[in-house]
Amino acid sequence: MKPNIHPNYREVVFQDANAEFAFLTRSTIQTKDTITWEDGKEYPLVKVEISSKSHPFYTGKHKAVDTGGRVDKFRRRYAGK
């Protein structure tokens, strides 16, 4: 690999804006915000709109889509043709 072309990994805190949830991981993302983590150290902060704590698929609060109505509508529209 060529030297000095890959970004450096560092520890970053990702915080969900919709839920009281944050996690510490390694990333190459650049940010100006910082936060003091549970260990007392200060880390760069990335605010995200959705995470596993607020996503409907993971929380079990997703809505069922009525695909049967769409199929029936299609069949009625093109039944005579």
C-alpha cells in the first residue's frame, strides 16, 4: 500500500438525536463537536438521526404496508384489457 494516503482511525462517539443512546467506536469521520465520555476522556462527537435504538425495524414499531390493496387496484385497472 502507498504510505500517507489512508485516513487515520480514531475513537469517536456516535449519539442518536432521537433516543438517549450513544456508543464509542473507531472511525475516520471528521467533526468539530466533542463530548466527555463515561471514562472521563473527551472524544469527537457525531450526531446521527437514527440508530438501532430508534429505527423501527429494531424497535419492533414498524408499520405494515398494505400491498394487497395495490395488487387489487392493479388487477381491477387491467382486468378488461
